[in-house]
Amino acid sequence: MVRRLPVPRLLLAIVLALPGGCGSKADGPGKRPPPLVRAAPAERHRFVQAIEAIGTARANEQVTLSAVVTERVDRVLFDDGMAVGRGQLLAVLTQAQETASLQGAVAIEAQASAQLARIQALYDRGFATRAQLDQLQATATGARAAAAGARAAIGDRLIRAPFAGVVGLRTISPGAIVTSGSPLVTISDVSRIKLDFTVPETQLAGLAPGQAITATAAAFPGERFTGTIAHIDPAIDPNSRAVLVRAVLPNPGARLKPGMLMNVTVSLAEHEGLAIPEFAIAGRGDDRFVFVVTPDRKARRVPVRVGLRDAGLVEVIGLPPAARVIGEGVVKVADGMSVRLGDGKGAKAGKSGQSRARTAQAFPRSAPGPA
């Protein structure tokens, strides 16, 4: 006769027989190994406090010459991208009628001047009246004015460069009819570049004419262009609460082009401080802290204040210089927890060197993380 076990006892026997059943203590509470972290001491780093902004490059001088009369284009004396000098003739509009008018005005002026000279001589000798002299003087003045008007009309049809520079792309051809106000040619002086950028009014006290700036452009990766602040707008925009600043950069070879977008950095001050990687900073609310490794390999929470930042590094104030700061693995630890130390690779704060801090940015990016 087979003896049957009660159902509860049968279930208990099955559970106890299973591998890793409830009787196993390998995974019990408190038996997990301490988290693996990497730690390194903070290092001295030279931080440079700076203002960063985005600016637009402009030509030193730029103008678009337009026709002042409606006329036919007679000659075009420039080509695309040609360098021109001040006063150089660029285009000629038809001026046959104006030339004829000038010739007639010059002839009348010459005749009136000759008659005035004769009457003046007779008047000096008492053989001409004052009325005759005044009449001929008026005639001569009118003739000179007519000649000057004819010369001005011809000048309106001679298109000249107002300053030395480079012409843009040609858009006119001989024979075309242009109307008053029609653009004929653009001239740009790019021997130096004016770089305009805005700075919040809170940073205005740190700026002054003559201050050095550096700029970069996407067209020239890894290359820096230097210049100086030339002018600061005396008025602050009431809408943006920012002030317009203009810097001037030399432009040998005309590499920088008007309209380029450039990143601008203005250095304000520099100092040395203790630096650690940004990811080593933890925070709760407005409080910032780090975890350091004690001699008995436990994580200890140390409150700190955050200073300047630079390329993945952050300045910390209130940290003992010899403390080993947990970098990688910081999210796995808590105050007083035992830790296992890795080799520390990648946890160093970085080599000391001069860099630009980005805490005084003119245009702040998205809100920073806990650090």
C-alpha cells in the first residue's frame, strides 16, 4: 500500500529539491560585492574666465553702387571678384546728349568770359557803365553754372569706386537699360573684418575697447583668429538686455568673408584651482558634493562648491587636496558604502594647462546637469 503525503508537505519537498531554492543563502541580503569604482586625486588646473558669444563678420567697408539716372549701359570695365582702387572707373552709361550739352555750355562760358573781360577793361577806363558790367558778370556766372551742370550730368553716368576693395559678381552687361536706383556693382573692403556680437549687460563691466578677443569659424576648423574690441555700443537693447560689441580682426588673404558666423571668446581673468571631471559631481537641489575614498575603502560624501568649468573639467572649492575623488561609478555609491577600486584610468582630472572657462557665456546653452 502506497502512503500518500499531504499536499502541503509535497509542495514543500519539491521547492526544497529545486536548485537555488529557498534554502540557498548565496544571494541573501548583504552578500553582493561592493561596487567597482575608479578614483583619482584632484589636480591643479589653470582656468580662464571668459565671455563666449556668437558674432557675424562684416566687411570693413561695403557699398552697392546704383544708377542715379535711367540710361543705357555703354561700357562695363570690371569683372567678377576684381580688385579695384579708389576712384577707378567701373562702368559708363550712355552720355552723348550730356557731352553735347557740356560742349555748348563751355562755348557759351568762354564767350561770356571774353566779353566780361573787355567790358571790365572799358569800365576801368570809364568807357562802360556799371550796369553793362553787372549784366555781363551775370551772363558769365550763368554760363559757368550751365557748364558745371553738364559736367555733373556726365559724372552721374560714370560709375567709380568710392574706395579700394573687391567687386562682387557682375550682373550688368553693355546695352542693358538701367533705371534710377538699379544696383550696378557691390564693392567690399575686406582687408580687415568687423565682428559684431552681443553681450548680456551683466558682463558689460568686464569689457573695454582694446581688449583682445579670439574667434573661430566653421569654415576653418581648429584655427583661431585674433583681434581687438574696437567699440562698444553706448546703448543697451531694452528688449534683450544686451549690448552690441564690435571687434576688428586683420584679414590677410581675405580668408574671412562678410556674413560668416563666428564663435567669439573674450578672456576676462585667470587663476589656478582644483579640478575634477564634471561627471564626478553629484547634487541634490542647490547642494553639490563628491564622494571620496577613505583609507578603509569606504565612500565618504564631501560637500563642495563649484567654480569655473573648462572642457569637461570643473573647479571645486572645499575639497581636501589629497582626497581621492570617485569618478566612474559615482552613481552606484552612497555615503559610508564600501567600494572596490579599479585602476583609475580615465579618472584623472586632466593635465594642468591654460583653458577657457565657460561659466560666463553671452548666449547660455541648455540648463546644466547636477554639477
